[in-house]
Amino acid sequence: MSKPPSDPPRRAPAAFTYEDEAAELRDKGRQGEQRRKPESFSENIFVTPDEDDPFLNPEKDLSAVPVATPLRRRTSFGKIAAGAFGILLSLAIGLWTDSLIRDLFTRADWLGYAALAVLAIGILAVLALVIRETVGMMHLAAVQKIKAEAEAAILETRPAKARAVVAQLTALLSANPETSKGRATLKATEGEVIDPPHLIALAERELLAPLDRKARALIVNASKRVSIVTAVSPRAVVDLLYVLYEAVRLIRAMAELYGGRPGTLGMFRLLRDVLAHLAVTGSIAVGDSLVQQVLGHGLASKLSARLGEGVINGLMTARIGIAAMDLCRPLAFHALKRPGIGDFIGDLTPSMSPRGNNL
């Protein structure tokens, strides 16, 4: 019989490393080198991430990189000339007034004292006018400040700023009786809502919802008056003047509704801002979009040319009212829906609305 094969001898366990020869040589070389002392970077050093570096990423849009521009200080010779002539005119009026009062005193003392009394009344009236205009500008600035702070408070995680905004908004609208119910609701729920977006949304629904309904009524009434007057007026100049009159009246009413209460100078500034807002948003031009909105409701076949022109002017007035609403409202539209031009077509043309068709 053959002898069974014996098992091969077992290898004793051994340890080995995974480092290659290059790593071993590198480590041996570092052992002979002198170690560098640890140092710290300055706090003014900022490291740009590789993904944001336009030089490491050529495909990155370089137009987004800010470009340094030199600061140019231009002297406005127009302002210098206006200031110089204004001072000269003030001196001329002062000398003329002094000469007039002196001449009146030479004629009779009572005439001179009467002139002094009239001058004092005029100065007091001018001071009252300046104070009123200043207060009106401060009211407009307060509305814009609340709107900016509300947008910043929404992004916060703590409710401190949101509560401060709600307190400022409540104080701004405290004189309006239509916000009494909303102010009572906010007072009853004070401290229960801690999320800033929800707190701002609650204030918008409770305080601004009744004012938005009244603002919509103001826009509808002004648009209807413009539509009727421009439809029956024989002259285009009359249409233009009446549209301008209704626009100024609507903007003032919108500012007073939301707590602005502008003066004369504040009204001019607000009118300029509304026109700028319309120009930026592309709503001031009576273009294809507005005509398509009118034609899309079948007005071309159901209205006369003059009546259709009146409807278009009414829609333009509604757009001015919406722009004034955006600017005068102390909070931006978040919790409530912003009205659009399509919401007023049914009011200007009741026969085109579903309710009018059912009748």
C-alpha cells in the first residue's frame, strides 16, 4: 500500500506594512530635516473656496464678479447756481419788506404795526407748513422702514425683531378704527406665536386685510369714474387732466389709508415713486398686454370705440392704484394675495363677468 501524502508545512504568521518604498524614503528624509515652528494666520486673511474662484473655474460667469470703479465726485453747478440765486432772492425780498414797513411807519404808526403783524403771521404759517411737510415725510419714511424691517425679521430665527415690527405696525395703524379688531386679536395672542414668518403673517392678515379691502374699493371707484368721464368727454386734453387728477387723488387716499399721511412735498415724492415703480415694472405702457386683456374678454365686439377707450383708461388707473398700494402698504404681500389688473376687469365691465352673464 502507498503511503498517504503528508500536509505541507504551515508558514508562521508575520507582519508587514503597506507603505511603498517612496513613502519610506520620504519619511527617512524628513527625520533629518529641522522641524518648522507652528505659526498662526492673521484674522484678516480670507481663503476663497476653489469652486468660487473664477480663475480656477474658467467656465464660471465672470460678469457676477464685482468690478472696482473709481469714485468720481462731480460738482453740480446747477445746485450751486440755484442756491446762489435763492439766497439773492431771499435778500431782495427781505430788503423790500424792510423798506415797505419803514415807509408804512412814516405814513402812520398803525400801518407799520399792521404790516409787522401780517409779517409775523406769514412767518408762523411758513413754519407750520415746514413742520407739516417734515412730519409727512417722516410718516412716509416710517412706512418704508417698517416694510424693510419686516422683510429682515422674516429671515430671523428669534421672534424679537418680528415682535418689534408688529408693535411698530400696531402703533402706526392705531388711529384707524378698522384695525381695532385686528389689534385686539394680536393683543390676545401676544406671546403665543414665536415663529417670525408666522407672526408677520398674522399681523398682515389681522391688520392689513380690512385696509386692503378698502384700498380695492378706492381703486374700483376711481377706475369707474375715469372710465365714465373719458368715455363721454369730447377732448383728449380733458381725459388727460381728469386721469391725472384721479391718479393724484387715489395715491393720496392710499397713503392716508395705510398711515402715510403725506404733505404737499411728500405727495410729489410719492407720485414720483409711483411713476418710477410703474416704469420699472413695465406697467405704464399701454401695450399689447393691456389690449389683449380687454380683447380677451370680448369687449371688442360688445363695446363701442369710446366706451372701450374709457375701459382702457380705467384699467390704467387701476394699475396706478395697484402700484400705489405696493408702495404705501407697510408690509409686502406674503400671507395675502396681491391684487392684479385682471381682478378689476369684471368691476369695470359687469356684463363680462359670470354674474352679469347670468343676469
